[in-house]
Amino acid sequence: MALQNLETLRQTRIEKLQELRKLGINPYPSKILLDGDYLKVAAVRDSLEKDILSAGRIWSVRKHGAVTFMDLKDDTGVVQLLFQEKGLADKFEILGLFDMGDFIAVKGKVIKTKSGEITVDVSEFQLLAKSIRPLPSVWFGLKDEEERYRQRYVDLLLNDDLKEIFKKKAIFWQSMREFLIDKGFLEVETPVLENTAGGADANPFITRHNALDIDLYLRISMGELWQKRLMVAGFGKTFEIGRQFRNEGIDREHLQDYTQMEFYWSYANYEDSMKLVEEMYKYVAKKTFGTLKFKVGDHELDLGGDWKSIDYRQTLIKETGIDISKASDEDIKKELGRRREDYKKSDEKGRLIDSLWKSVRKSITGPVFLTGHPVEVSPLAKRMEGNSEYAERYQIILAGSEMGNGYSELNDPIDQAKRFGEQEKMREKGDLEAQMEDNDFVRALEYGMPPTSGFGISERLFSVLAGKSIRETVLFPLLRPEGGE
């Protein structure tokens, strides 16, 4: 719609609004003044030969002399309205001041027309909100991606399939919550603002707390170090679902603020956690999508059956010929270069190994549990007994992506302090994603934390199973200010 044409249409609608006011009609009343039992549109369609009251947005207008047809739309469906001059008298003329997009309430009898269309024969009506800006065509909608995200309310209004995605997303988190509660986990809330950003390898956002006159970080994990403090405090099973923030790049699978779930389970190890998580994924997928089979890009994914485990080191040997227990930093950098994968010259071995693995995993369909992670890439995980260079950790690999991360939590305060120190050295060399030292957390561990297993999964799992980019499955993705650079 051309800008000049849009402004002309807006002005015409403003003139109609002014005319409505002159007629003593409030174009923005606070409530429906018509009497009757209110029904949603879907219920109206099931109320043949009954008198009803309903409301919604005018979705189309078709005038035929002394008769006007409109379509009324709400979040449950669309129903046809019939306005007849003989039954509405002088009020019929007011319909000329109504437009597609206006909100109205109607009373009338539900009939079936000669063509078989369920229709409300309107006896009374009320304008509820006058629309000033005309809607884009239902058929053509908003085609530009940025415009779709910027005017998401219009995109959702025109696209019922898009609305269904968010209904499923609500079921996704609701079903995960009910699964964990049924298993005896307690839902908790932990701080969003932190003195030390911990619990993940990520670059945090920094904000200012004026009252305390200090800089704080927006959390980069779902309260991992806080929930483990709760294990110290005697809680047995906790989980949290909420928003977390990472000041990183945008791509099909990554955003800067997103929803994450993490649980912590005392007196359990990573193998116990793997069994629980497999059961949870199957439960949530079935509840949300009604199936365990998914087409994700080139991957045919089946969550049914038993999930296999693959070994981190052995998989890298098989796919790259690199044995990370023996390879030098230069060996890994050379392989990354051959694969055209980016890395920083300052990257420590742990970061290089992680980059190599992320390149390899793209071809793995899964579902599989990846186990046997090197300690260098697992700063919060417990070491394997008898093989201290590797951690009791697992990741879930689905369709070439990491879709969940869990481990037996490190509860040795001396080992934890040492690993924090190693991470701090990485930060000093320029690795902004390396973890920060958290001396209070080490102090908590010194009081004693029982054997504990933790696990985390973000909303990326939902977007992958839905076959959409993660931005498409966020109601209002972050954008630059309109007209900004």
C-alpha cells in the first residue's frame, strides 16, 4: 500500500470517526452495552436458530443496496453477519461509517442462508473501537520480514497458522512444567540481576543499579549457581523456567533474550538425569505436537525408542582424525581452518575443541546423548571417576544441534575454585564467554553440597521441532529502532 494512498485512507477514516461523534456515538466505549449472553464466534456457529450476542473485528464488508454483509472475526473463527435496512431502520445508514478492522458487538438470530452459510441476522449492533489505519490485505499480508517482525500484531492478526505456533509454545512450557512437578520438583525463582554472571559460557549484558550505585549483569543461565545453592540449603529437587540474556550474535537458532528451563536434582548423577530427560522430551513433544517424528531440514528425527549414547572423543576421532587427548592447539586450528570454521587466535584449547565439536555435530541426526566431554569444556561438571580428564556430562543432539545440556554437578569446592581461576585467566586473555569467578558460590560449596545432577534446555528445542527459526517463534523479536542505522 503506497504511503500517499495510506494517508488518504487514514484521513477518510478519521473523518468517519468525527462524523460518528457528531451523531452522538462514542467510537471507543469501555464496554458492550447490548444485553445478552456473550458467545465467542466459534460458539455462535454452533447456535443455529438461537438469539446470541457476540463481538469481534469486522473482517470484510459487502454492500448490496438495502442489505449489507460483513464477516466478524475473533480468536476462535469467522462468522457472517447480515444487516437488513428493513429491520434496522435509520441505524442501517450508520453502517456506512464502519470499515474493515473496526470492532463491533452484534445481537441477532443465528440462521442459515439459502447458500448454506451460517449467519447472524443482526437486530442490534454497537461500535466498540474505530480502526484508523487500514489493515493490509489478508491475502498478501506483510511480505517484508522486518516489517512482519516490527508489526507483529498485524502479522499475527492476518496469519492464523502463526497464532497456532504460539498456542503450541504455551503447551510446550506448560507440559514441561507439569512433568517436572509430577516428578516432585519444586518451581523456584532466582535473581535476574547478578553481581557475577555465572552458570554458562556466555557474554553477559551489563546494566546499572542506581540505588546501589553498582553495575550488574543480566543472568546468562537459569539460576544455575543459585539453584545449586538451594541444594546446599537442603532442597532436593528444584527447577526454574524464565528469561535469560546473552550478548551474542543473532542467527536461526540464537537470540539475546530467550526462555530457558533448568532443573537440579540432589542425590542423582548425570546417568539418572539422562533417563529423566529422555522421558521428559518424549512427554513434551507428544503433548505439544501430537507426534514423536519430525522433519528438521535434511534430518528425519524420531524421538521414539531408546536413545543411544556417543562418545565425544571417539566421535571426533572418527569424523576428523583428531584425538583431542593428544592433539596440540595448532592441530585443532588446522582442522578448523580446513572446515572453514572461525576461531580466535587467542582461543584456549577448550574453546578450540568446542568449536571443532560444533562443526562435527551438524551431521548428527540423533536423538543421541553425547558423553565423555573434556573437563576443559565443562567448568562446572564433576570429573569422571578413574578418568579425571573427562567430565560426567551429556548433551542431547537433535538434527545437528545441541538441544540440552546436563551433568553431575561439581561439588568439590577446591576443584571448583581452581577451575574458576582457569576461566578467569581465559577472560583476561580476551575470552568474554569464559566464566567469572564466584567466590560466594565456592563458599557455599565449602558448607557441602550433596551429589547433584543438573540439566538445562532453551526454547530452541521448540523452534527446531516446530521447523521454524527461533525468531519466528518469538512473539516480538528485538529489532533496531525504526529508521535507525
